[in-house]
Amino acid sequence: MSFWQPSLPYNAFLCRYNEIGTKGRNRVRFEEQLADGLQRSLAPIGPLRVIFEHGRIILQPKDGREPLDAAGLALLRQRVPGIAGVSSISPGFLVKPTLAAIEEVIENSFPAVCEAFLAQDPPPVPSYAMRARRSDKRFPMDCQQVETHFARTLLPRYPQLHLDLKNANFVVEVEIRKLRAFVSYERIDGPGGLPAGSSGRVLALLSGGIDSPVACFQMMRRGCMVDYITFHSEPYTPPAYITKLCGIARKLNDYQRRGRLVTVNLLPAQLAIRDHCRSRHRTVLYRRFMLRIASIVARAFNAEALVTGDNIGQVASQTLSNMAVINAATDMMVLRPLLTFEKLETTDIAQRIGTFALSIEDVPDSCTVFAPDDPATATELDRIREDEQNIDIDALLAECLQQTFIVNPRSFSQHPFNESENN
């Protein structure tokens, strides 16, 4: 675990990936996109040289700069869990692929790592193992022989440690390849999936709740670039709602290139629905309006699909029949990555990605404005369309779009949306 690891003069870090390795002839493109994402996310460390190895990406500080310092390691440990496409990353030592070079780097680094490991509070079970991988068959030892060699070398000098090949708490990893070897002592887990930008662009309906930010993150893990659209009901919802959504968008943008945030005042449509439609249908009618507006914005952004945080049966609008009726308001694909998640699963992810604390801030949103006491859970499309004949949909869309803005989540600056927006 990285929290006990000492700061060592690591000269490189090794990136592992899983799903990208299944991409066949497209694999190189995915690797290059992942390398771009790594360089972008880790830019504060400084310029990085990228080395592509089969199944691995190795990054080194460029231009003979000093090894990674404590600040660089802290940044690495902070950023890696959010870099889509990464299975894990290890800071470590890139050396020549010889036994002498590997022995030297372990001799110089093992004492400090072992001391930090044993100094943990509470004390860990002092179990040790080495995991060796050898892709260059010309190396004079196979993997088991490498592991045995270092166990015989190290364990007599550190009697506190005992060998545990299955469940060791202290693991040394050695990778031996044709041109280089790599020695490391920790793995920092990434989110896996596919690299950002490899699967196209989507527009997510982002609310102030727990679910929709997690839905955005799940789409990022699948390689999608995500823009956001949110709906408010000013003056019935406070300015603090937009501030809250900017905070959520900023946090989500830690996991991708900058996603745009669009804010829409839905109040004109809500007032018309309140005054001219059945009260039990309001929630579904609101959602259909949201999808109509989101579809207009998505096409302007060249997005290929809409994304929601819907989960089967969680609220009245998320029954199968109601979702089908809501879907019928648009011809765009609507993706629901959380459809089968349990709430605890979603909450766990929200806490891990840093959106949970923002989502639970108690700020009224548009869902609570004119909400019916008895929302219908099984609407019929014909009945909904009967209600919609009582309102001027085109005029209401135009009125809502006149109150639609693109907001910078960092500076809070904004400019009016127009349908000629592009990438």
C-alpha cells in the first residue's frame, strides 16, 4: 500500500493495462491514447519520455532530470486512480536487464522500504514475496530462479520477514525484458477500462445527486469524453445549486479533458406542465422536456448519445414503463450505466472518486419544484401525449434555450448557448 512507502529516487514508473491488451490490430491506437492521457494527467511532474513495451507503458522524466521527488510521488498516487485505461502503475527503477544491475538496485533500496514497512502502526504481518516476470528467455534465470535467488539473499538478513508466496504484505516486483528491467515495491490501482477519448463523446444529464456523477465516471472508464447538462428552476432553485454543480463538474474533469457544463432554466416548461397537465404525470413530462433539450445540445456538441444516472425502480420516473415513455421523447441513444447498480455500489464509487461529499450538500434542485404528491409509476405514452397537446412544446423549448448557458466550472464565467456550438 502506498501510504507507508518511503520516498525513493525512482527514475521511472511502469503502467499496466488490461482491456487494451485485447484490442488486436487497434491496440496501438489505444496505447497511444493512454500514453496521451498519462502525460496530460501527470504533467505537473514535468515532461515525460514514453517507452512502449509489449503490454506495458514506461514513463521516465525527460532530459536527464532528477528522479521523482516526494511531491512527484504524491501526485502520482493521487492522480493514478482517476486515469481511465490504467490497471495499475508502479514507481520504480528502470535498469539494465542484467542480474548485477537488478541486485544493485535492490541492495540500495530494499533496506529503506523494509524499514518503512515494518514501522507501520499497527505492525503488519511481516510476510514477504517476490513476483518476477521474464519476457526475455535469454536471461540466465527463469522467474522461479530469480525469486529463489533473492529470497536466499534477503531473508537471512531480515529475520523479521517470513516467506509467503500467496498472501504476502510486502512484495517486490521484477520485470525483465530484452532491453531493460524494472524493479518496484508498490502498485497504485487505476480505474481500468479504456483511455479517455477512445470511445467518442456523450452528453450526461448531471444533477446534484449521488448517481449521475457516478454515471459520468463510468462512461469515462469506457473511454467516452463527457460533457454535462444540468437543469435548474430559477428563482425557485438558489444560485448555490449552480455552484454545487460546478464543483461536481470540476471533480469529474479530473478524470478527463475539460468537459463543458451547460445550465438550463427549465422553469417555463415546468410552469406550463403544472398549469395544463395532469399532476401525476409531471415528473415524466419534466424528464421528457429534459431529454428534448439535451438532444439539441448534444447534437450541437457532436455527442453521439445521452447519459443518465437512472437506476431501475429507484424513484417514480425510473420504472421500466416510465423510462420507455421518457425515451420516446428523443431519437438519440440514451445510456444508463447504473441501471442495475445497488445504491451501496454507487455510493462506494462516489466516495472513491470524490463526488459524494459534494452530492450530499443540501441544495434544492429542479426535481423538487412542483413535484406531485402521487407521481405515476406506470405511465402510458398515449396519455402523456394527450397532456403534451395542452402545451406549446416548440415555444417552450425555444424559451428554455434562451435561458441556457455554457458555464466554466472553474471561473463560473458563462456565455449563452447556441445551436452552432461545436468542439
